[in-house]
Amino acid sequence: MGKLDSLVKPCQYGRGVNMSVSHDVGARIRRLRRAAGLSQADLAGDGLSPSYISLLEAGKRTPSVEVLVALAKRLGCDASELTGATVEASVNELQVELNYAEMALNNGDPQAALEAYQSVQGSVTADSQPEIWYKAEHGIARALEHAGRLEEAVTRLEALRSHSVRRPDLVSRLSLVIALCRCYRELGDLSHAIELAESTLRELEELQLAPTVIGVELLSTLVGVYMERGDLNRARYLATKAIDQADTIMDSRALGAAYWNASVVMHRNGQTADALVLIEKALAIYAEGEDERAFARLRNAYAMVLLQSETPQPETARQVLEQSLATLRDVGSSVDVAYCLSALAHAELRLGNAPGAIQHAERALSLLGPDHRLQSARNHLVLAAARLVQGERAAAQESYERGALMLEASEASRQASFAWAELAEILQLCGDDERAVWAYRQSLRCMGHRETFTGQSVASST
């Protein structure tokens, strides 16, 4: 039996050819086969058996869409030449399947979405149904990203970005660039994310296009990458630009995202009061929408501002985060849950509950896996602080050093500098002055200082 013989019956979602047209389909296959000068064995190839082709041409078998697509490819024609109007029905059913996959992804079930997208893609080819195929391929990449499988997601997204050059009618380049920037940011490749986003924005400016929702989304994504790298001036400029553009297009969701990112910039700059004003505006916008996942993630950011304001509100922050966690466990991915647990670890630490902080941070690390390097680094720093509170100085040193190295490798120099400085303080408290000096030097190096051959430190730009 050939590889495709098992597909002769209608497939799982009923995308088979109606029995009433089997004779017509068989006649068309026979006519086109003969016109191409192929025998039944030639047409069968490695995937089907010659006996099945014979039964098919006699109208005694009903092929699935998968088989029809394979035969059409071998015959050098479109599947519609074999099936007529029945192809349209199968496309409608494939669209239903795509809608289901999108719903599963929005509801925080990336595995179900991945399986549904793969099922759709297994029913078509890029040549026979390019629109369906590319939608499924983009969906697979997004599902992989949501599942935390970032390296796999990047491979597919980069391939799609290449396709977008020759098929701009089917593949949205901007949406791919935004997704790639998110992935590269999480992987710790901040320079690549910035280069990709900035070059795309320059192209948009050269085209002198009016602001769009997706353009504002790209700006907002880039703001987050610059914040991770510690370039707060550039982040602040882009955040203001995003708000201005969102105002001109009168799109509430774009404006909410712009306020969200601008609030984080203000918070990182120590402007907590301004940060609270902006993030509360974003909360008001998202509260009117139907995206529970995005609203919960925004509440996480709000809780972090509450935790690190001039007058911290850890109890309120914990309550906000517990509400978010309940929502994200229903509609969020495992990565969304991990981010919320990371914030909860900070809240518990502020409340003096070191064991609770350790529990949340370790659970977050297990959910993040190896790909989410930046967030994993931050969890190691929370673990270090919590272990120090419990008097576990050796474990605290190890966690601080691990977190600092991960941040430095990710080019998050500003964050790495703070981590090295905290480690230096711990080493000094432990009486290890030699290693404390080494850690302080690491901190200075991350902030742009280097030692000359005389041992003196001089400033250099990063």
C-alpha cells in the first residue's frame, strides 16, 4: 500500500469529494493522465498504488483533498480541474478550521492551535492553495511562540519574511517583523531585534505612508526592546511618537498599547507618578475591550509599578496579580503564567515572604524553559534576593552571578550592571572583599567603563 492510500477516505473534518461526482473526478483524472502520457503506475508514484488509481478512474473510490492535491501536482494542473465546485466547499471547511485554531490561540491553548494549523497545512500545498497554506504557516509560527518554543518560531518567521518579498499579497511583512522582534527580545538578541525593527521603520518613513495600527504596534514593540537594553532616551522618544501616531488614527487599542509602553518607560526613568497616569489610561481602554489575556498582562505591568513606586503597595499589587493569574490560567499561555508568577515573586519578597517568592520564581523558571533568557535572568535575581533574606548567602551569590551573566549575554547592560553591584554588596557582607571588587568592576564595565593598562577606569560610550 502506498503512503497516501490511507487517505482515500474522507479525512477527519469531512473534506472528501462527494460520491455523486466520483465518476466525473475519475474521468477527469483519466483524461488528464492520458494527455500527460502517464501510466497508472506513473501517476501513482511512491505515495499511491496503481490499483487505487484504477479504482479511482472507474469512479469506485472517493479521494480525499490530500490525494487530489497530490494527483493535481503530478498532472501539472490545479485541483479545481479535477473536482470543480467541490474545492470551494473544502476551502470553506479549511477556513472554519483556521478560525478554530485562531480561537484556541487567543484562549491560551497554543498546543491545540498548533495541531489545528498543522492539520490545515497538511491538507493543502503552497502551490494549490497558497492563501490557506501561508495563513496556516503563520499560525504555526505564532503558536510556537506562544508555547515558548522561540527558536522554532524564529526559523518559521524568518522563512515567511523571505516569502513576503515575493508574495506581499499573501504575507504581511510588518506582522512578521513584530513577531520576530518579540522573539529576539525574549531570546536576548536585542541588537538583532533593534536592527530589524529600525530598518523596517526607515522603509515606512521613506514611503511617507500615513500612520497605521500595525505601524504603531511596531513602534511599541521597539520601545520594549530599547528598554531592555537600557537605552531609555531612545525608548522615551519612540514611546511619545507612538502615542502621537495612535492619536491621529483614532484607534483605541493602538493608543492603549502606546500608553502601556510609555508608562513602563516613565517607570524605568523613575517617573512613577507619570507612569501611573499612563498605565491607568491604558487600563481604562483595555477594560472596554474583549481581550482578557491582554488586559491581564497589562494588570501585571500595573502591579510592578505599584511595587516599585516611591510608596510601594505590595498588598494591592499581590491582589491585582492574583486576579491576573486566575485569568491567565484560563486564557493565557504557560509563558503568560510565568510572567505573572515572576511579578508575584517580587510582591511576596516585598511582603517579607521569602519562601513564597522562591516558590513563585522557581515555578516561573520551569514554565519559561531555556529560550526565554531575559525573563529567566530576572527570576534568578529574585531568587537571589529571597535566598539572601533566608540567610542562604552561597545560594544567593550563585543566583546573582547567573542572572547577571545571562543579562550581560543578552546585551541588557544596565540591568546586568545592577545585578553585578548587588552581588558585590553580598560578597562584601560575606567578607569576600577580593571577589566583591571583581563584581564591582563587572558592574562598571556593563555601564560603559573599562580599565586602561594602568588600572585606572575611564568612561567609554556603549
